[in-house]
Amino acid sequence: MQRAAPTVRHLLSRPDFRRLLLTRLSAQVGDGVFQASLAGTVLFNPQRATDPLAVAAGFAVLLMPYSLLGPFAGVWLDRWSRRQVLVHADLLRAGLVAVVAALVLGGAAGLPLAVAGLAVFSVTRFVLSALSAGLPHTADAGTLVTANALSTTSGAVATVGGGGVAVGLVQLAPAGDAGYAAVALCAALPYLAAAATAAGFGRTDLGPDTATRSAGLTARQVVAGMAEGVRSVAAHPPAGAALLAIAGHRVCYGLLTLVSLLLYRGPLLEGSGPLFPGGLVGLGQVVGAGAVGTLLAALVTPAAVRRLGRRRWTALLLAGGGALQLLLGLTFSPPGVVAAGFVLGFVAQGVKVCVDTTLQESLGDDVRGRVFSVYDTLVNVTYVAALVAGALVLPASGVSVPVLVAVAAVYALTAAAFLRGSRRPAQV
């Protein structure tokens, strides 16, 4: 831990790193506000009602279309100025959340609201891929683990902070659709701030470095570029094993997300006293505990990687996280669920930092955008698949011992497969 501080100070002394970090923080505050308002609209709004399968279907509609197109979009991340992507995408999101707010205010549901939400989520995933692909241009060699830990962790905390602001605003706003529409509209402000911050970069400051970045692309070239990104991963065993680790984790993350949503709409709706409220506020407490775990993982991971190596630290996170989820989740009580949220946040961030760093170090800048979009697609597809599977097997209460046992088993199997797949070549 003592060795990490100079690295953090050095990173923060770089104006380009600070600007990219501020861009991320502003954008992810907006993400938190928007996501919390949308979750409240669909899950806790007394004017609307949804069952577990409808919740899973909603996630699928929001995430799957971009997940299927993401690798194609990544080809453009390796051709277009990533600075331009960040500026224009955040301006676009500010406009799109205004559309969503208008639809919520008008009582729209079903396809119109889903399509508008899909547009916002699709642009969001594109922005996150661009931020990850551009990060190595703002960090020195040997500091990527710390740069990823600081950037993605602070971004995750910013998302939770934005969600917390949204939950607070919901308590003050009018009940029903009008209140949730007003909160959703507030997300436009941090998106505009993110666009203004990113505009301070030079057009080529975040890459890509390739001289062909401005060339036109045919559909065939897009497909070929996507295939090249997949081949690049296949040619680097550490990169492939890293994607396997994140996929297994996201399956578990999806199942645990749905369990928490159902618990706080059912058995834990009333909470258990002032320390552990129920409903949307209680769910926000679980998310907040996850943010604390995320922050702690960011502090611990650089030192743990130096001591154990990324390979062993990642496997330890997966195996240990699965065991703790089973132990804590079996209580099906607010304290246990909040503690499990803390563990999930810790595991998620520790694994993400290691995976991001492995991909950034293993692959060249000319394919990095494509690979991070494939990565993003994998994250979304496995998450949605887990939500759909959970909706089919979970009771409406969310109480299911077999699902928690399955989560622990998936984590353990993923840890074992990761260790085996990352064995060659030796990992740094």
C-alpha cells in the first residue's frame, strides 16, 4: 500500500489523466442518476407493476441490441478520434434522457420507453469502451494497474453517488411518473459537463494511433476488423483467460442482482428497523455497500497484484467471493444482503481492474477499441443471460438456496478455469 501512493500522485499530476478522469466521473454520475430513475420508474413506481420475467426482459431489451452490435462499433473506436466520440456521445445522451423523461411524464410504457432507454444505454456502453481504450494514452508504462483501479473505481463510486442523489430527489419529488421524469431529466446536466470536459483534449490525444483512423469503412471491412479483434484475443492466452474470468463473474452478478431486486420488492420491502430500510432506499443501501467494497478493492488490488500477481489475485477473488456470497446470502436478511453487496462490489472491482490491465498490456492500440467492445458485449450478454435464467427459476420472493449454491459453484469453476487458461504464457 505504501508503494502505491507515489504512483497515484504521479498519475494525478498529469493534466491529461485528470481530464480523462473528470470526464469519466461526470459521465458516470449521470449514469447513476439515469439508472436509478429508470429503476424506480419500472420497479418501485406504484403506477406501474412488473414481475421477475418482465424485469429480466426489460434488461434484455436495454442491453442486448448493443451487445450484438458492440464489436462492430469497436472497429470505429479504432478509426475515429476517441475525443470526438466522448464529446458527441455525451451530448447525444443529454438529448436522449430528455426524451426518456418526456415519455415517463406522459405515462409511456412498453416498447416506446424500452427503445428510448435502449438508446441511452447503447451510447453509455460505447462511451465506457472509449474511455478504457483511451486510458493508456494518459498513463505511463507500469502504472496501468493503478490507473485502472483509480479510474474505474472512482467511476463506479460516481455512478453510485449519482444513484444516491437520484434516490434522494425521488423522496422530494412528486409521487408517480412526474417525480421520476424530473429526476431522469437531471441526468442531462452531468452528461453535458462530461462533454465539455472531454472537449479540452486535442483531437488525437486519446488515439487511435493508426494512420488509417479517418479512412472510410465498408461493411466487409467492419466485419474483418471485428474478426481481427477476436483473433487478437485468441492469440494471447492471458487476454482470453481474462475474458473468461469476467464472463463467469457477470453470470453470478446478474443472478445476485435479480435476487436483491426481488428481495427488496417482497420479503425485505419493510426492512428491519432504521438501520436497514426496505424498498428502493434499502436497495440503495446495498448498492452503497457495493460502492464501499469497490473503493476498498481499488486500494487493495495494486498492492495485492504486486505481492501475488494478477493471476493468483484474480482467482482468489473469484473463489473467495463465491464462498462469501453463499455464507452471507443464506441469511436472506437485510444485514446479510448488505454485507453480500459489499463483497460483490469488492470482487467486481478487483476482477475488473485485473482484466482491464491484462487486455491493455496484452494488445496493441490498433485493436484495443475492438477488443474492449467485444469485452463489453461479453459483459452484457452474460449478465442478461443470467437475469433471464434467474427469472425462470427464482420465486417472486427472491428466496432460493439452490440459486445461491449455483452462484458459489460458478465462481469456483470460473476460478479453476481461469488458472488453467492463463497458465501459458506466465503472467506478470
